[in-house]
Amino acid sequence: MHKYKKIAILADGTYPRAQYPLEILAQADIVICCDASVEKLKGREPNFIVGDMDTLSPTLQEKYSDIIHKSSCQETNDLTKSFSFALGLISSAESGEINILGATGCREDHSLGNISLLAEYAKNVNNEIPPFNNKMREEIKTSIVTDYGIFTAYNNSVKLNAPVGSQISIFAFDNSLKIKSQGLKYPTDNVTFDMWWKATLNQTTQETVTLDFNHPSTILIYRPF
């Protein structure tokens, strides 16, 4: 039987206030802080601090020296460094989930950048993807959790379970992608995904929603709480 590992990554945006993301932090097997986000962490100590350490104070660098993993690479941001590190903590004998918290708020450009990075993290399942030194696998669920909802990345056709009347938005980044849908108020069958808004603000009409892709591609699904 595969072991299951829950990893929470705390970015340096708005610290969670809602119950669900706070529960994720409390229940995570491992908490990874992106650089100075450790200064915001409440209720538990970090397991690791990852980043270029350009914003973490010298005092805290000394305090946490044994759990700091510094990378000076300027090709990736601290969130990507932390995600790569998190993948390395989930072995091939395990499945798991990586929940990213604090990825939004404070600055809109950071929020948009981090949300788009979630799609990059989920691309090319079972393929080696730089800058990661690990292989993505279907059994690693990857999400950004905010105080208002959850962004989750998917790489192929998917079935989702949700109460009838649930709000849902689909973001795709591939204008060759076609998605046949069942269980949505506004079907996506004829949508051309050339703009982010094209399949947003939808609603479920049955408990199981089916999204059938014409080819593998990456989408983000947002479901508000």
C-alpha cells in the first residue's frame, strides 16, 4: 500500500485566515516556507525553509540554519524552488498532495504569476520537467488554496464530484484544446480556450461533472468555498 504524504507550502502573500487553509497548515505532515514567509507562520514550526534567502533576516537564518535549503538560481522564484523541493520529499512508493498557501494577496501581479505557475507545475505528467529534478505523477494532487477557494491543476480528462449548484471556473491555456462537458449549466463543448475568462463562472447541474479532453493538456479548476 502506498504511503500518503501531505505537504503544505507557505508563500509570502496574504497569510491564511479562513478555517480550511488553516486546517491544511495544522494537519500537514511537512510545512515548507518560502524564504521570509516563515516570519508569518503561526501555530507550528516549519520543517524546511527554501529560497534564495534574500528577504529572511540574518537572525532567523541563524535560528533555522539546520532546515534552510538555499538556492541562488535566478531562473526560478522561491515558490518554484519550494515546489521542486517538495516533490523530492515524495518518494516513488508514496502518493500525496501539495497544497500551496499564501500564494495570493498583497500584489496582484504576484497572485497571477503564482496561479499560472500552478499550471506549469502540473504539466507533463510522468515526464522530466526542468527545473525539477523529479518526475510528476498523477497521484500527486497539486493545489493553491486561498481564503476563498481552491485552484487545482489537471492534465487530462477528469470527473469531479460536487453538490448540485456548486460554482466552478475552468481556466485553460491551449486554444487547440476542446473539452466536452457533462453536468455544467453552460457546456464547454464549443469553447475556444484563447482567453482566461472563456469558461469561468459556471455552475454544476449534477453531482458528478465530466470533462472530456480531446488531447492531454493542462487546465486549472477553481471552486470557491
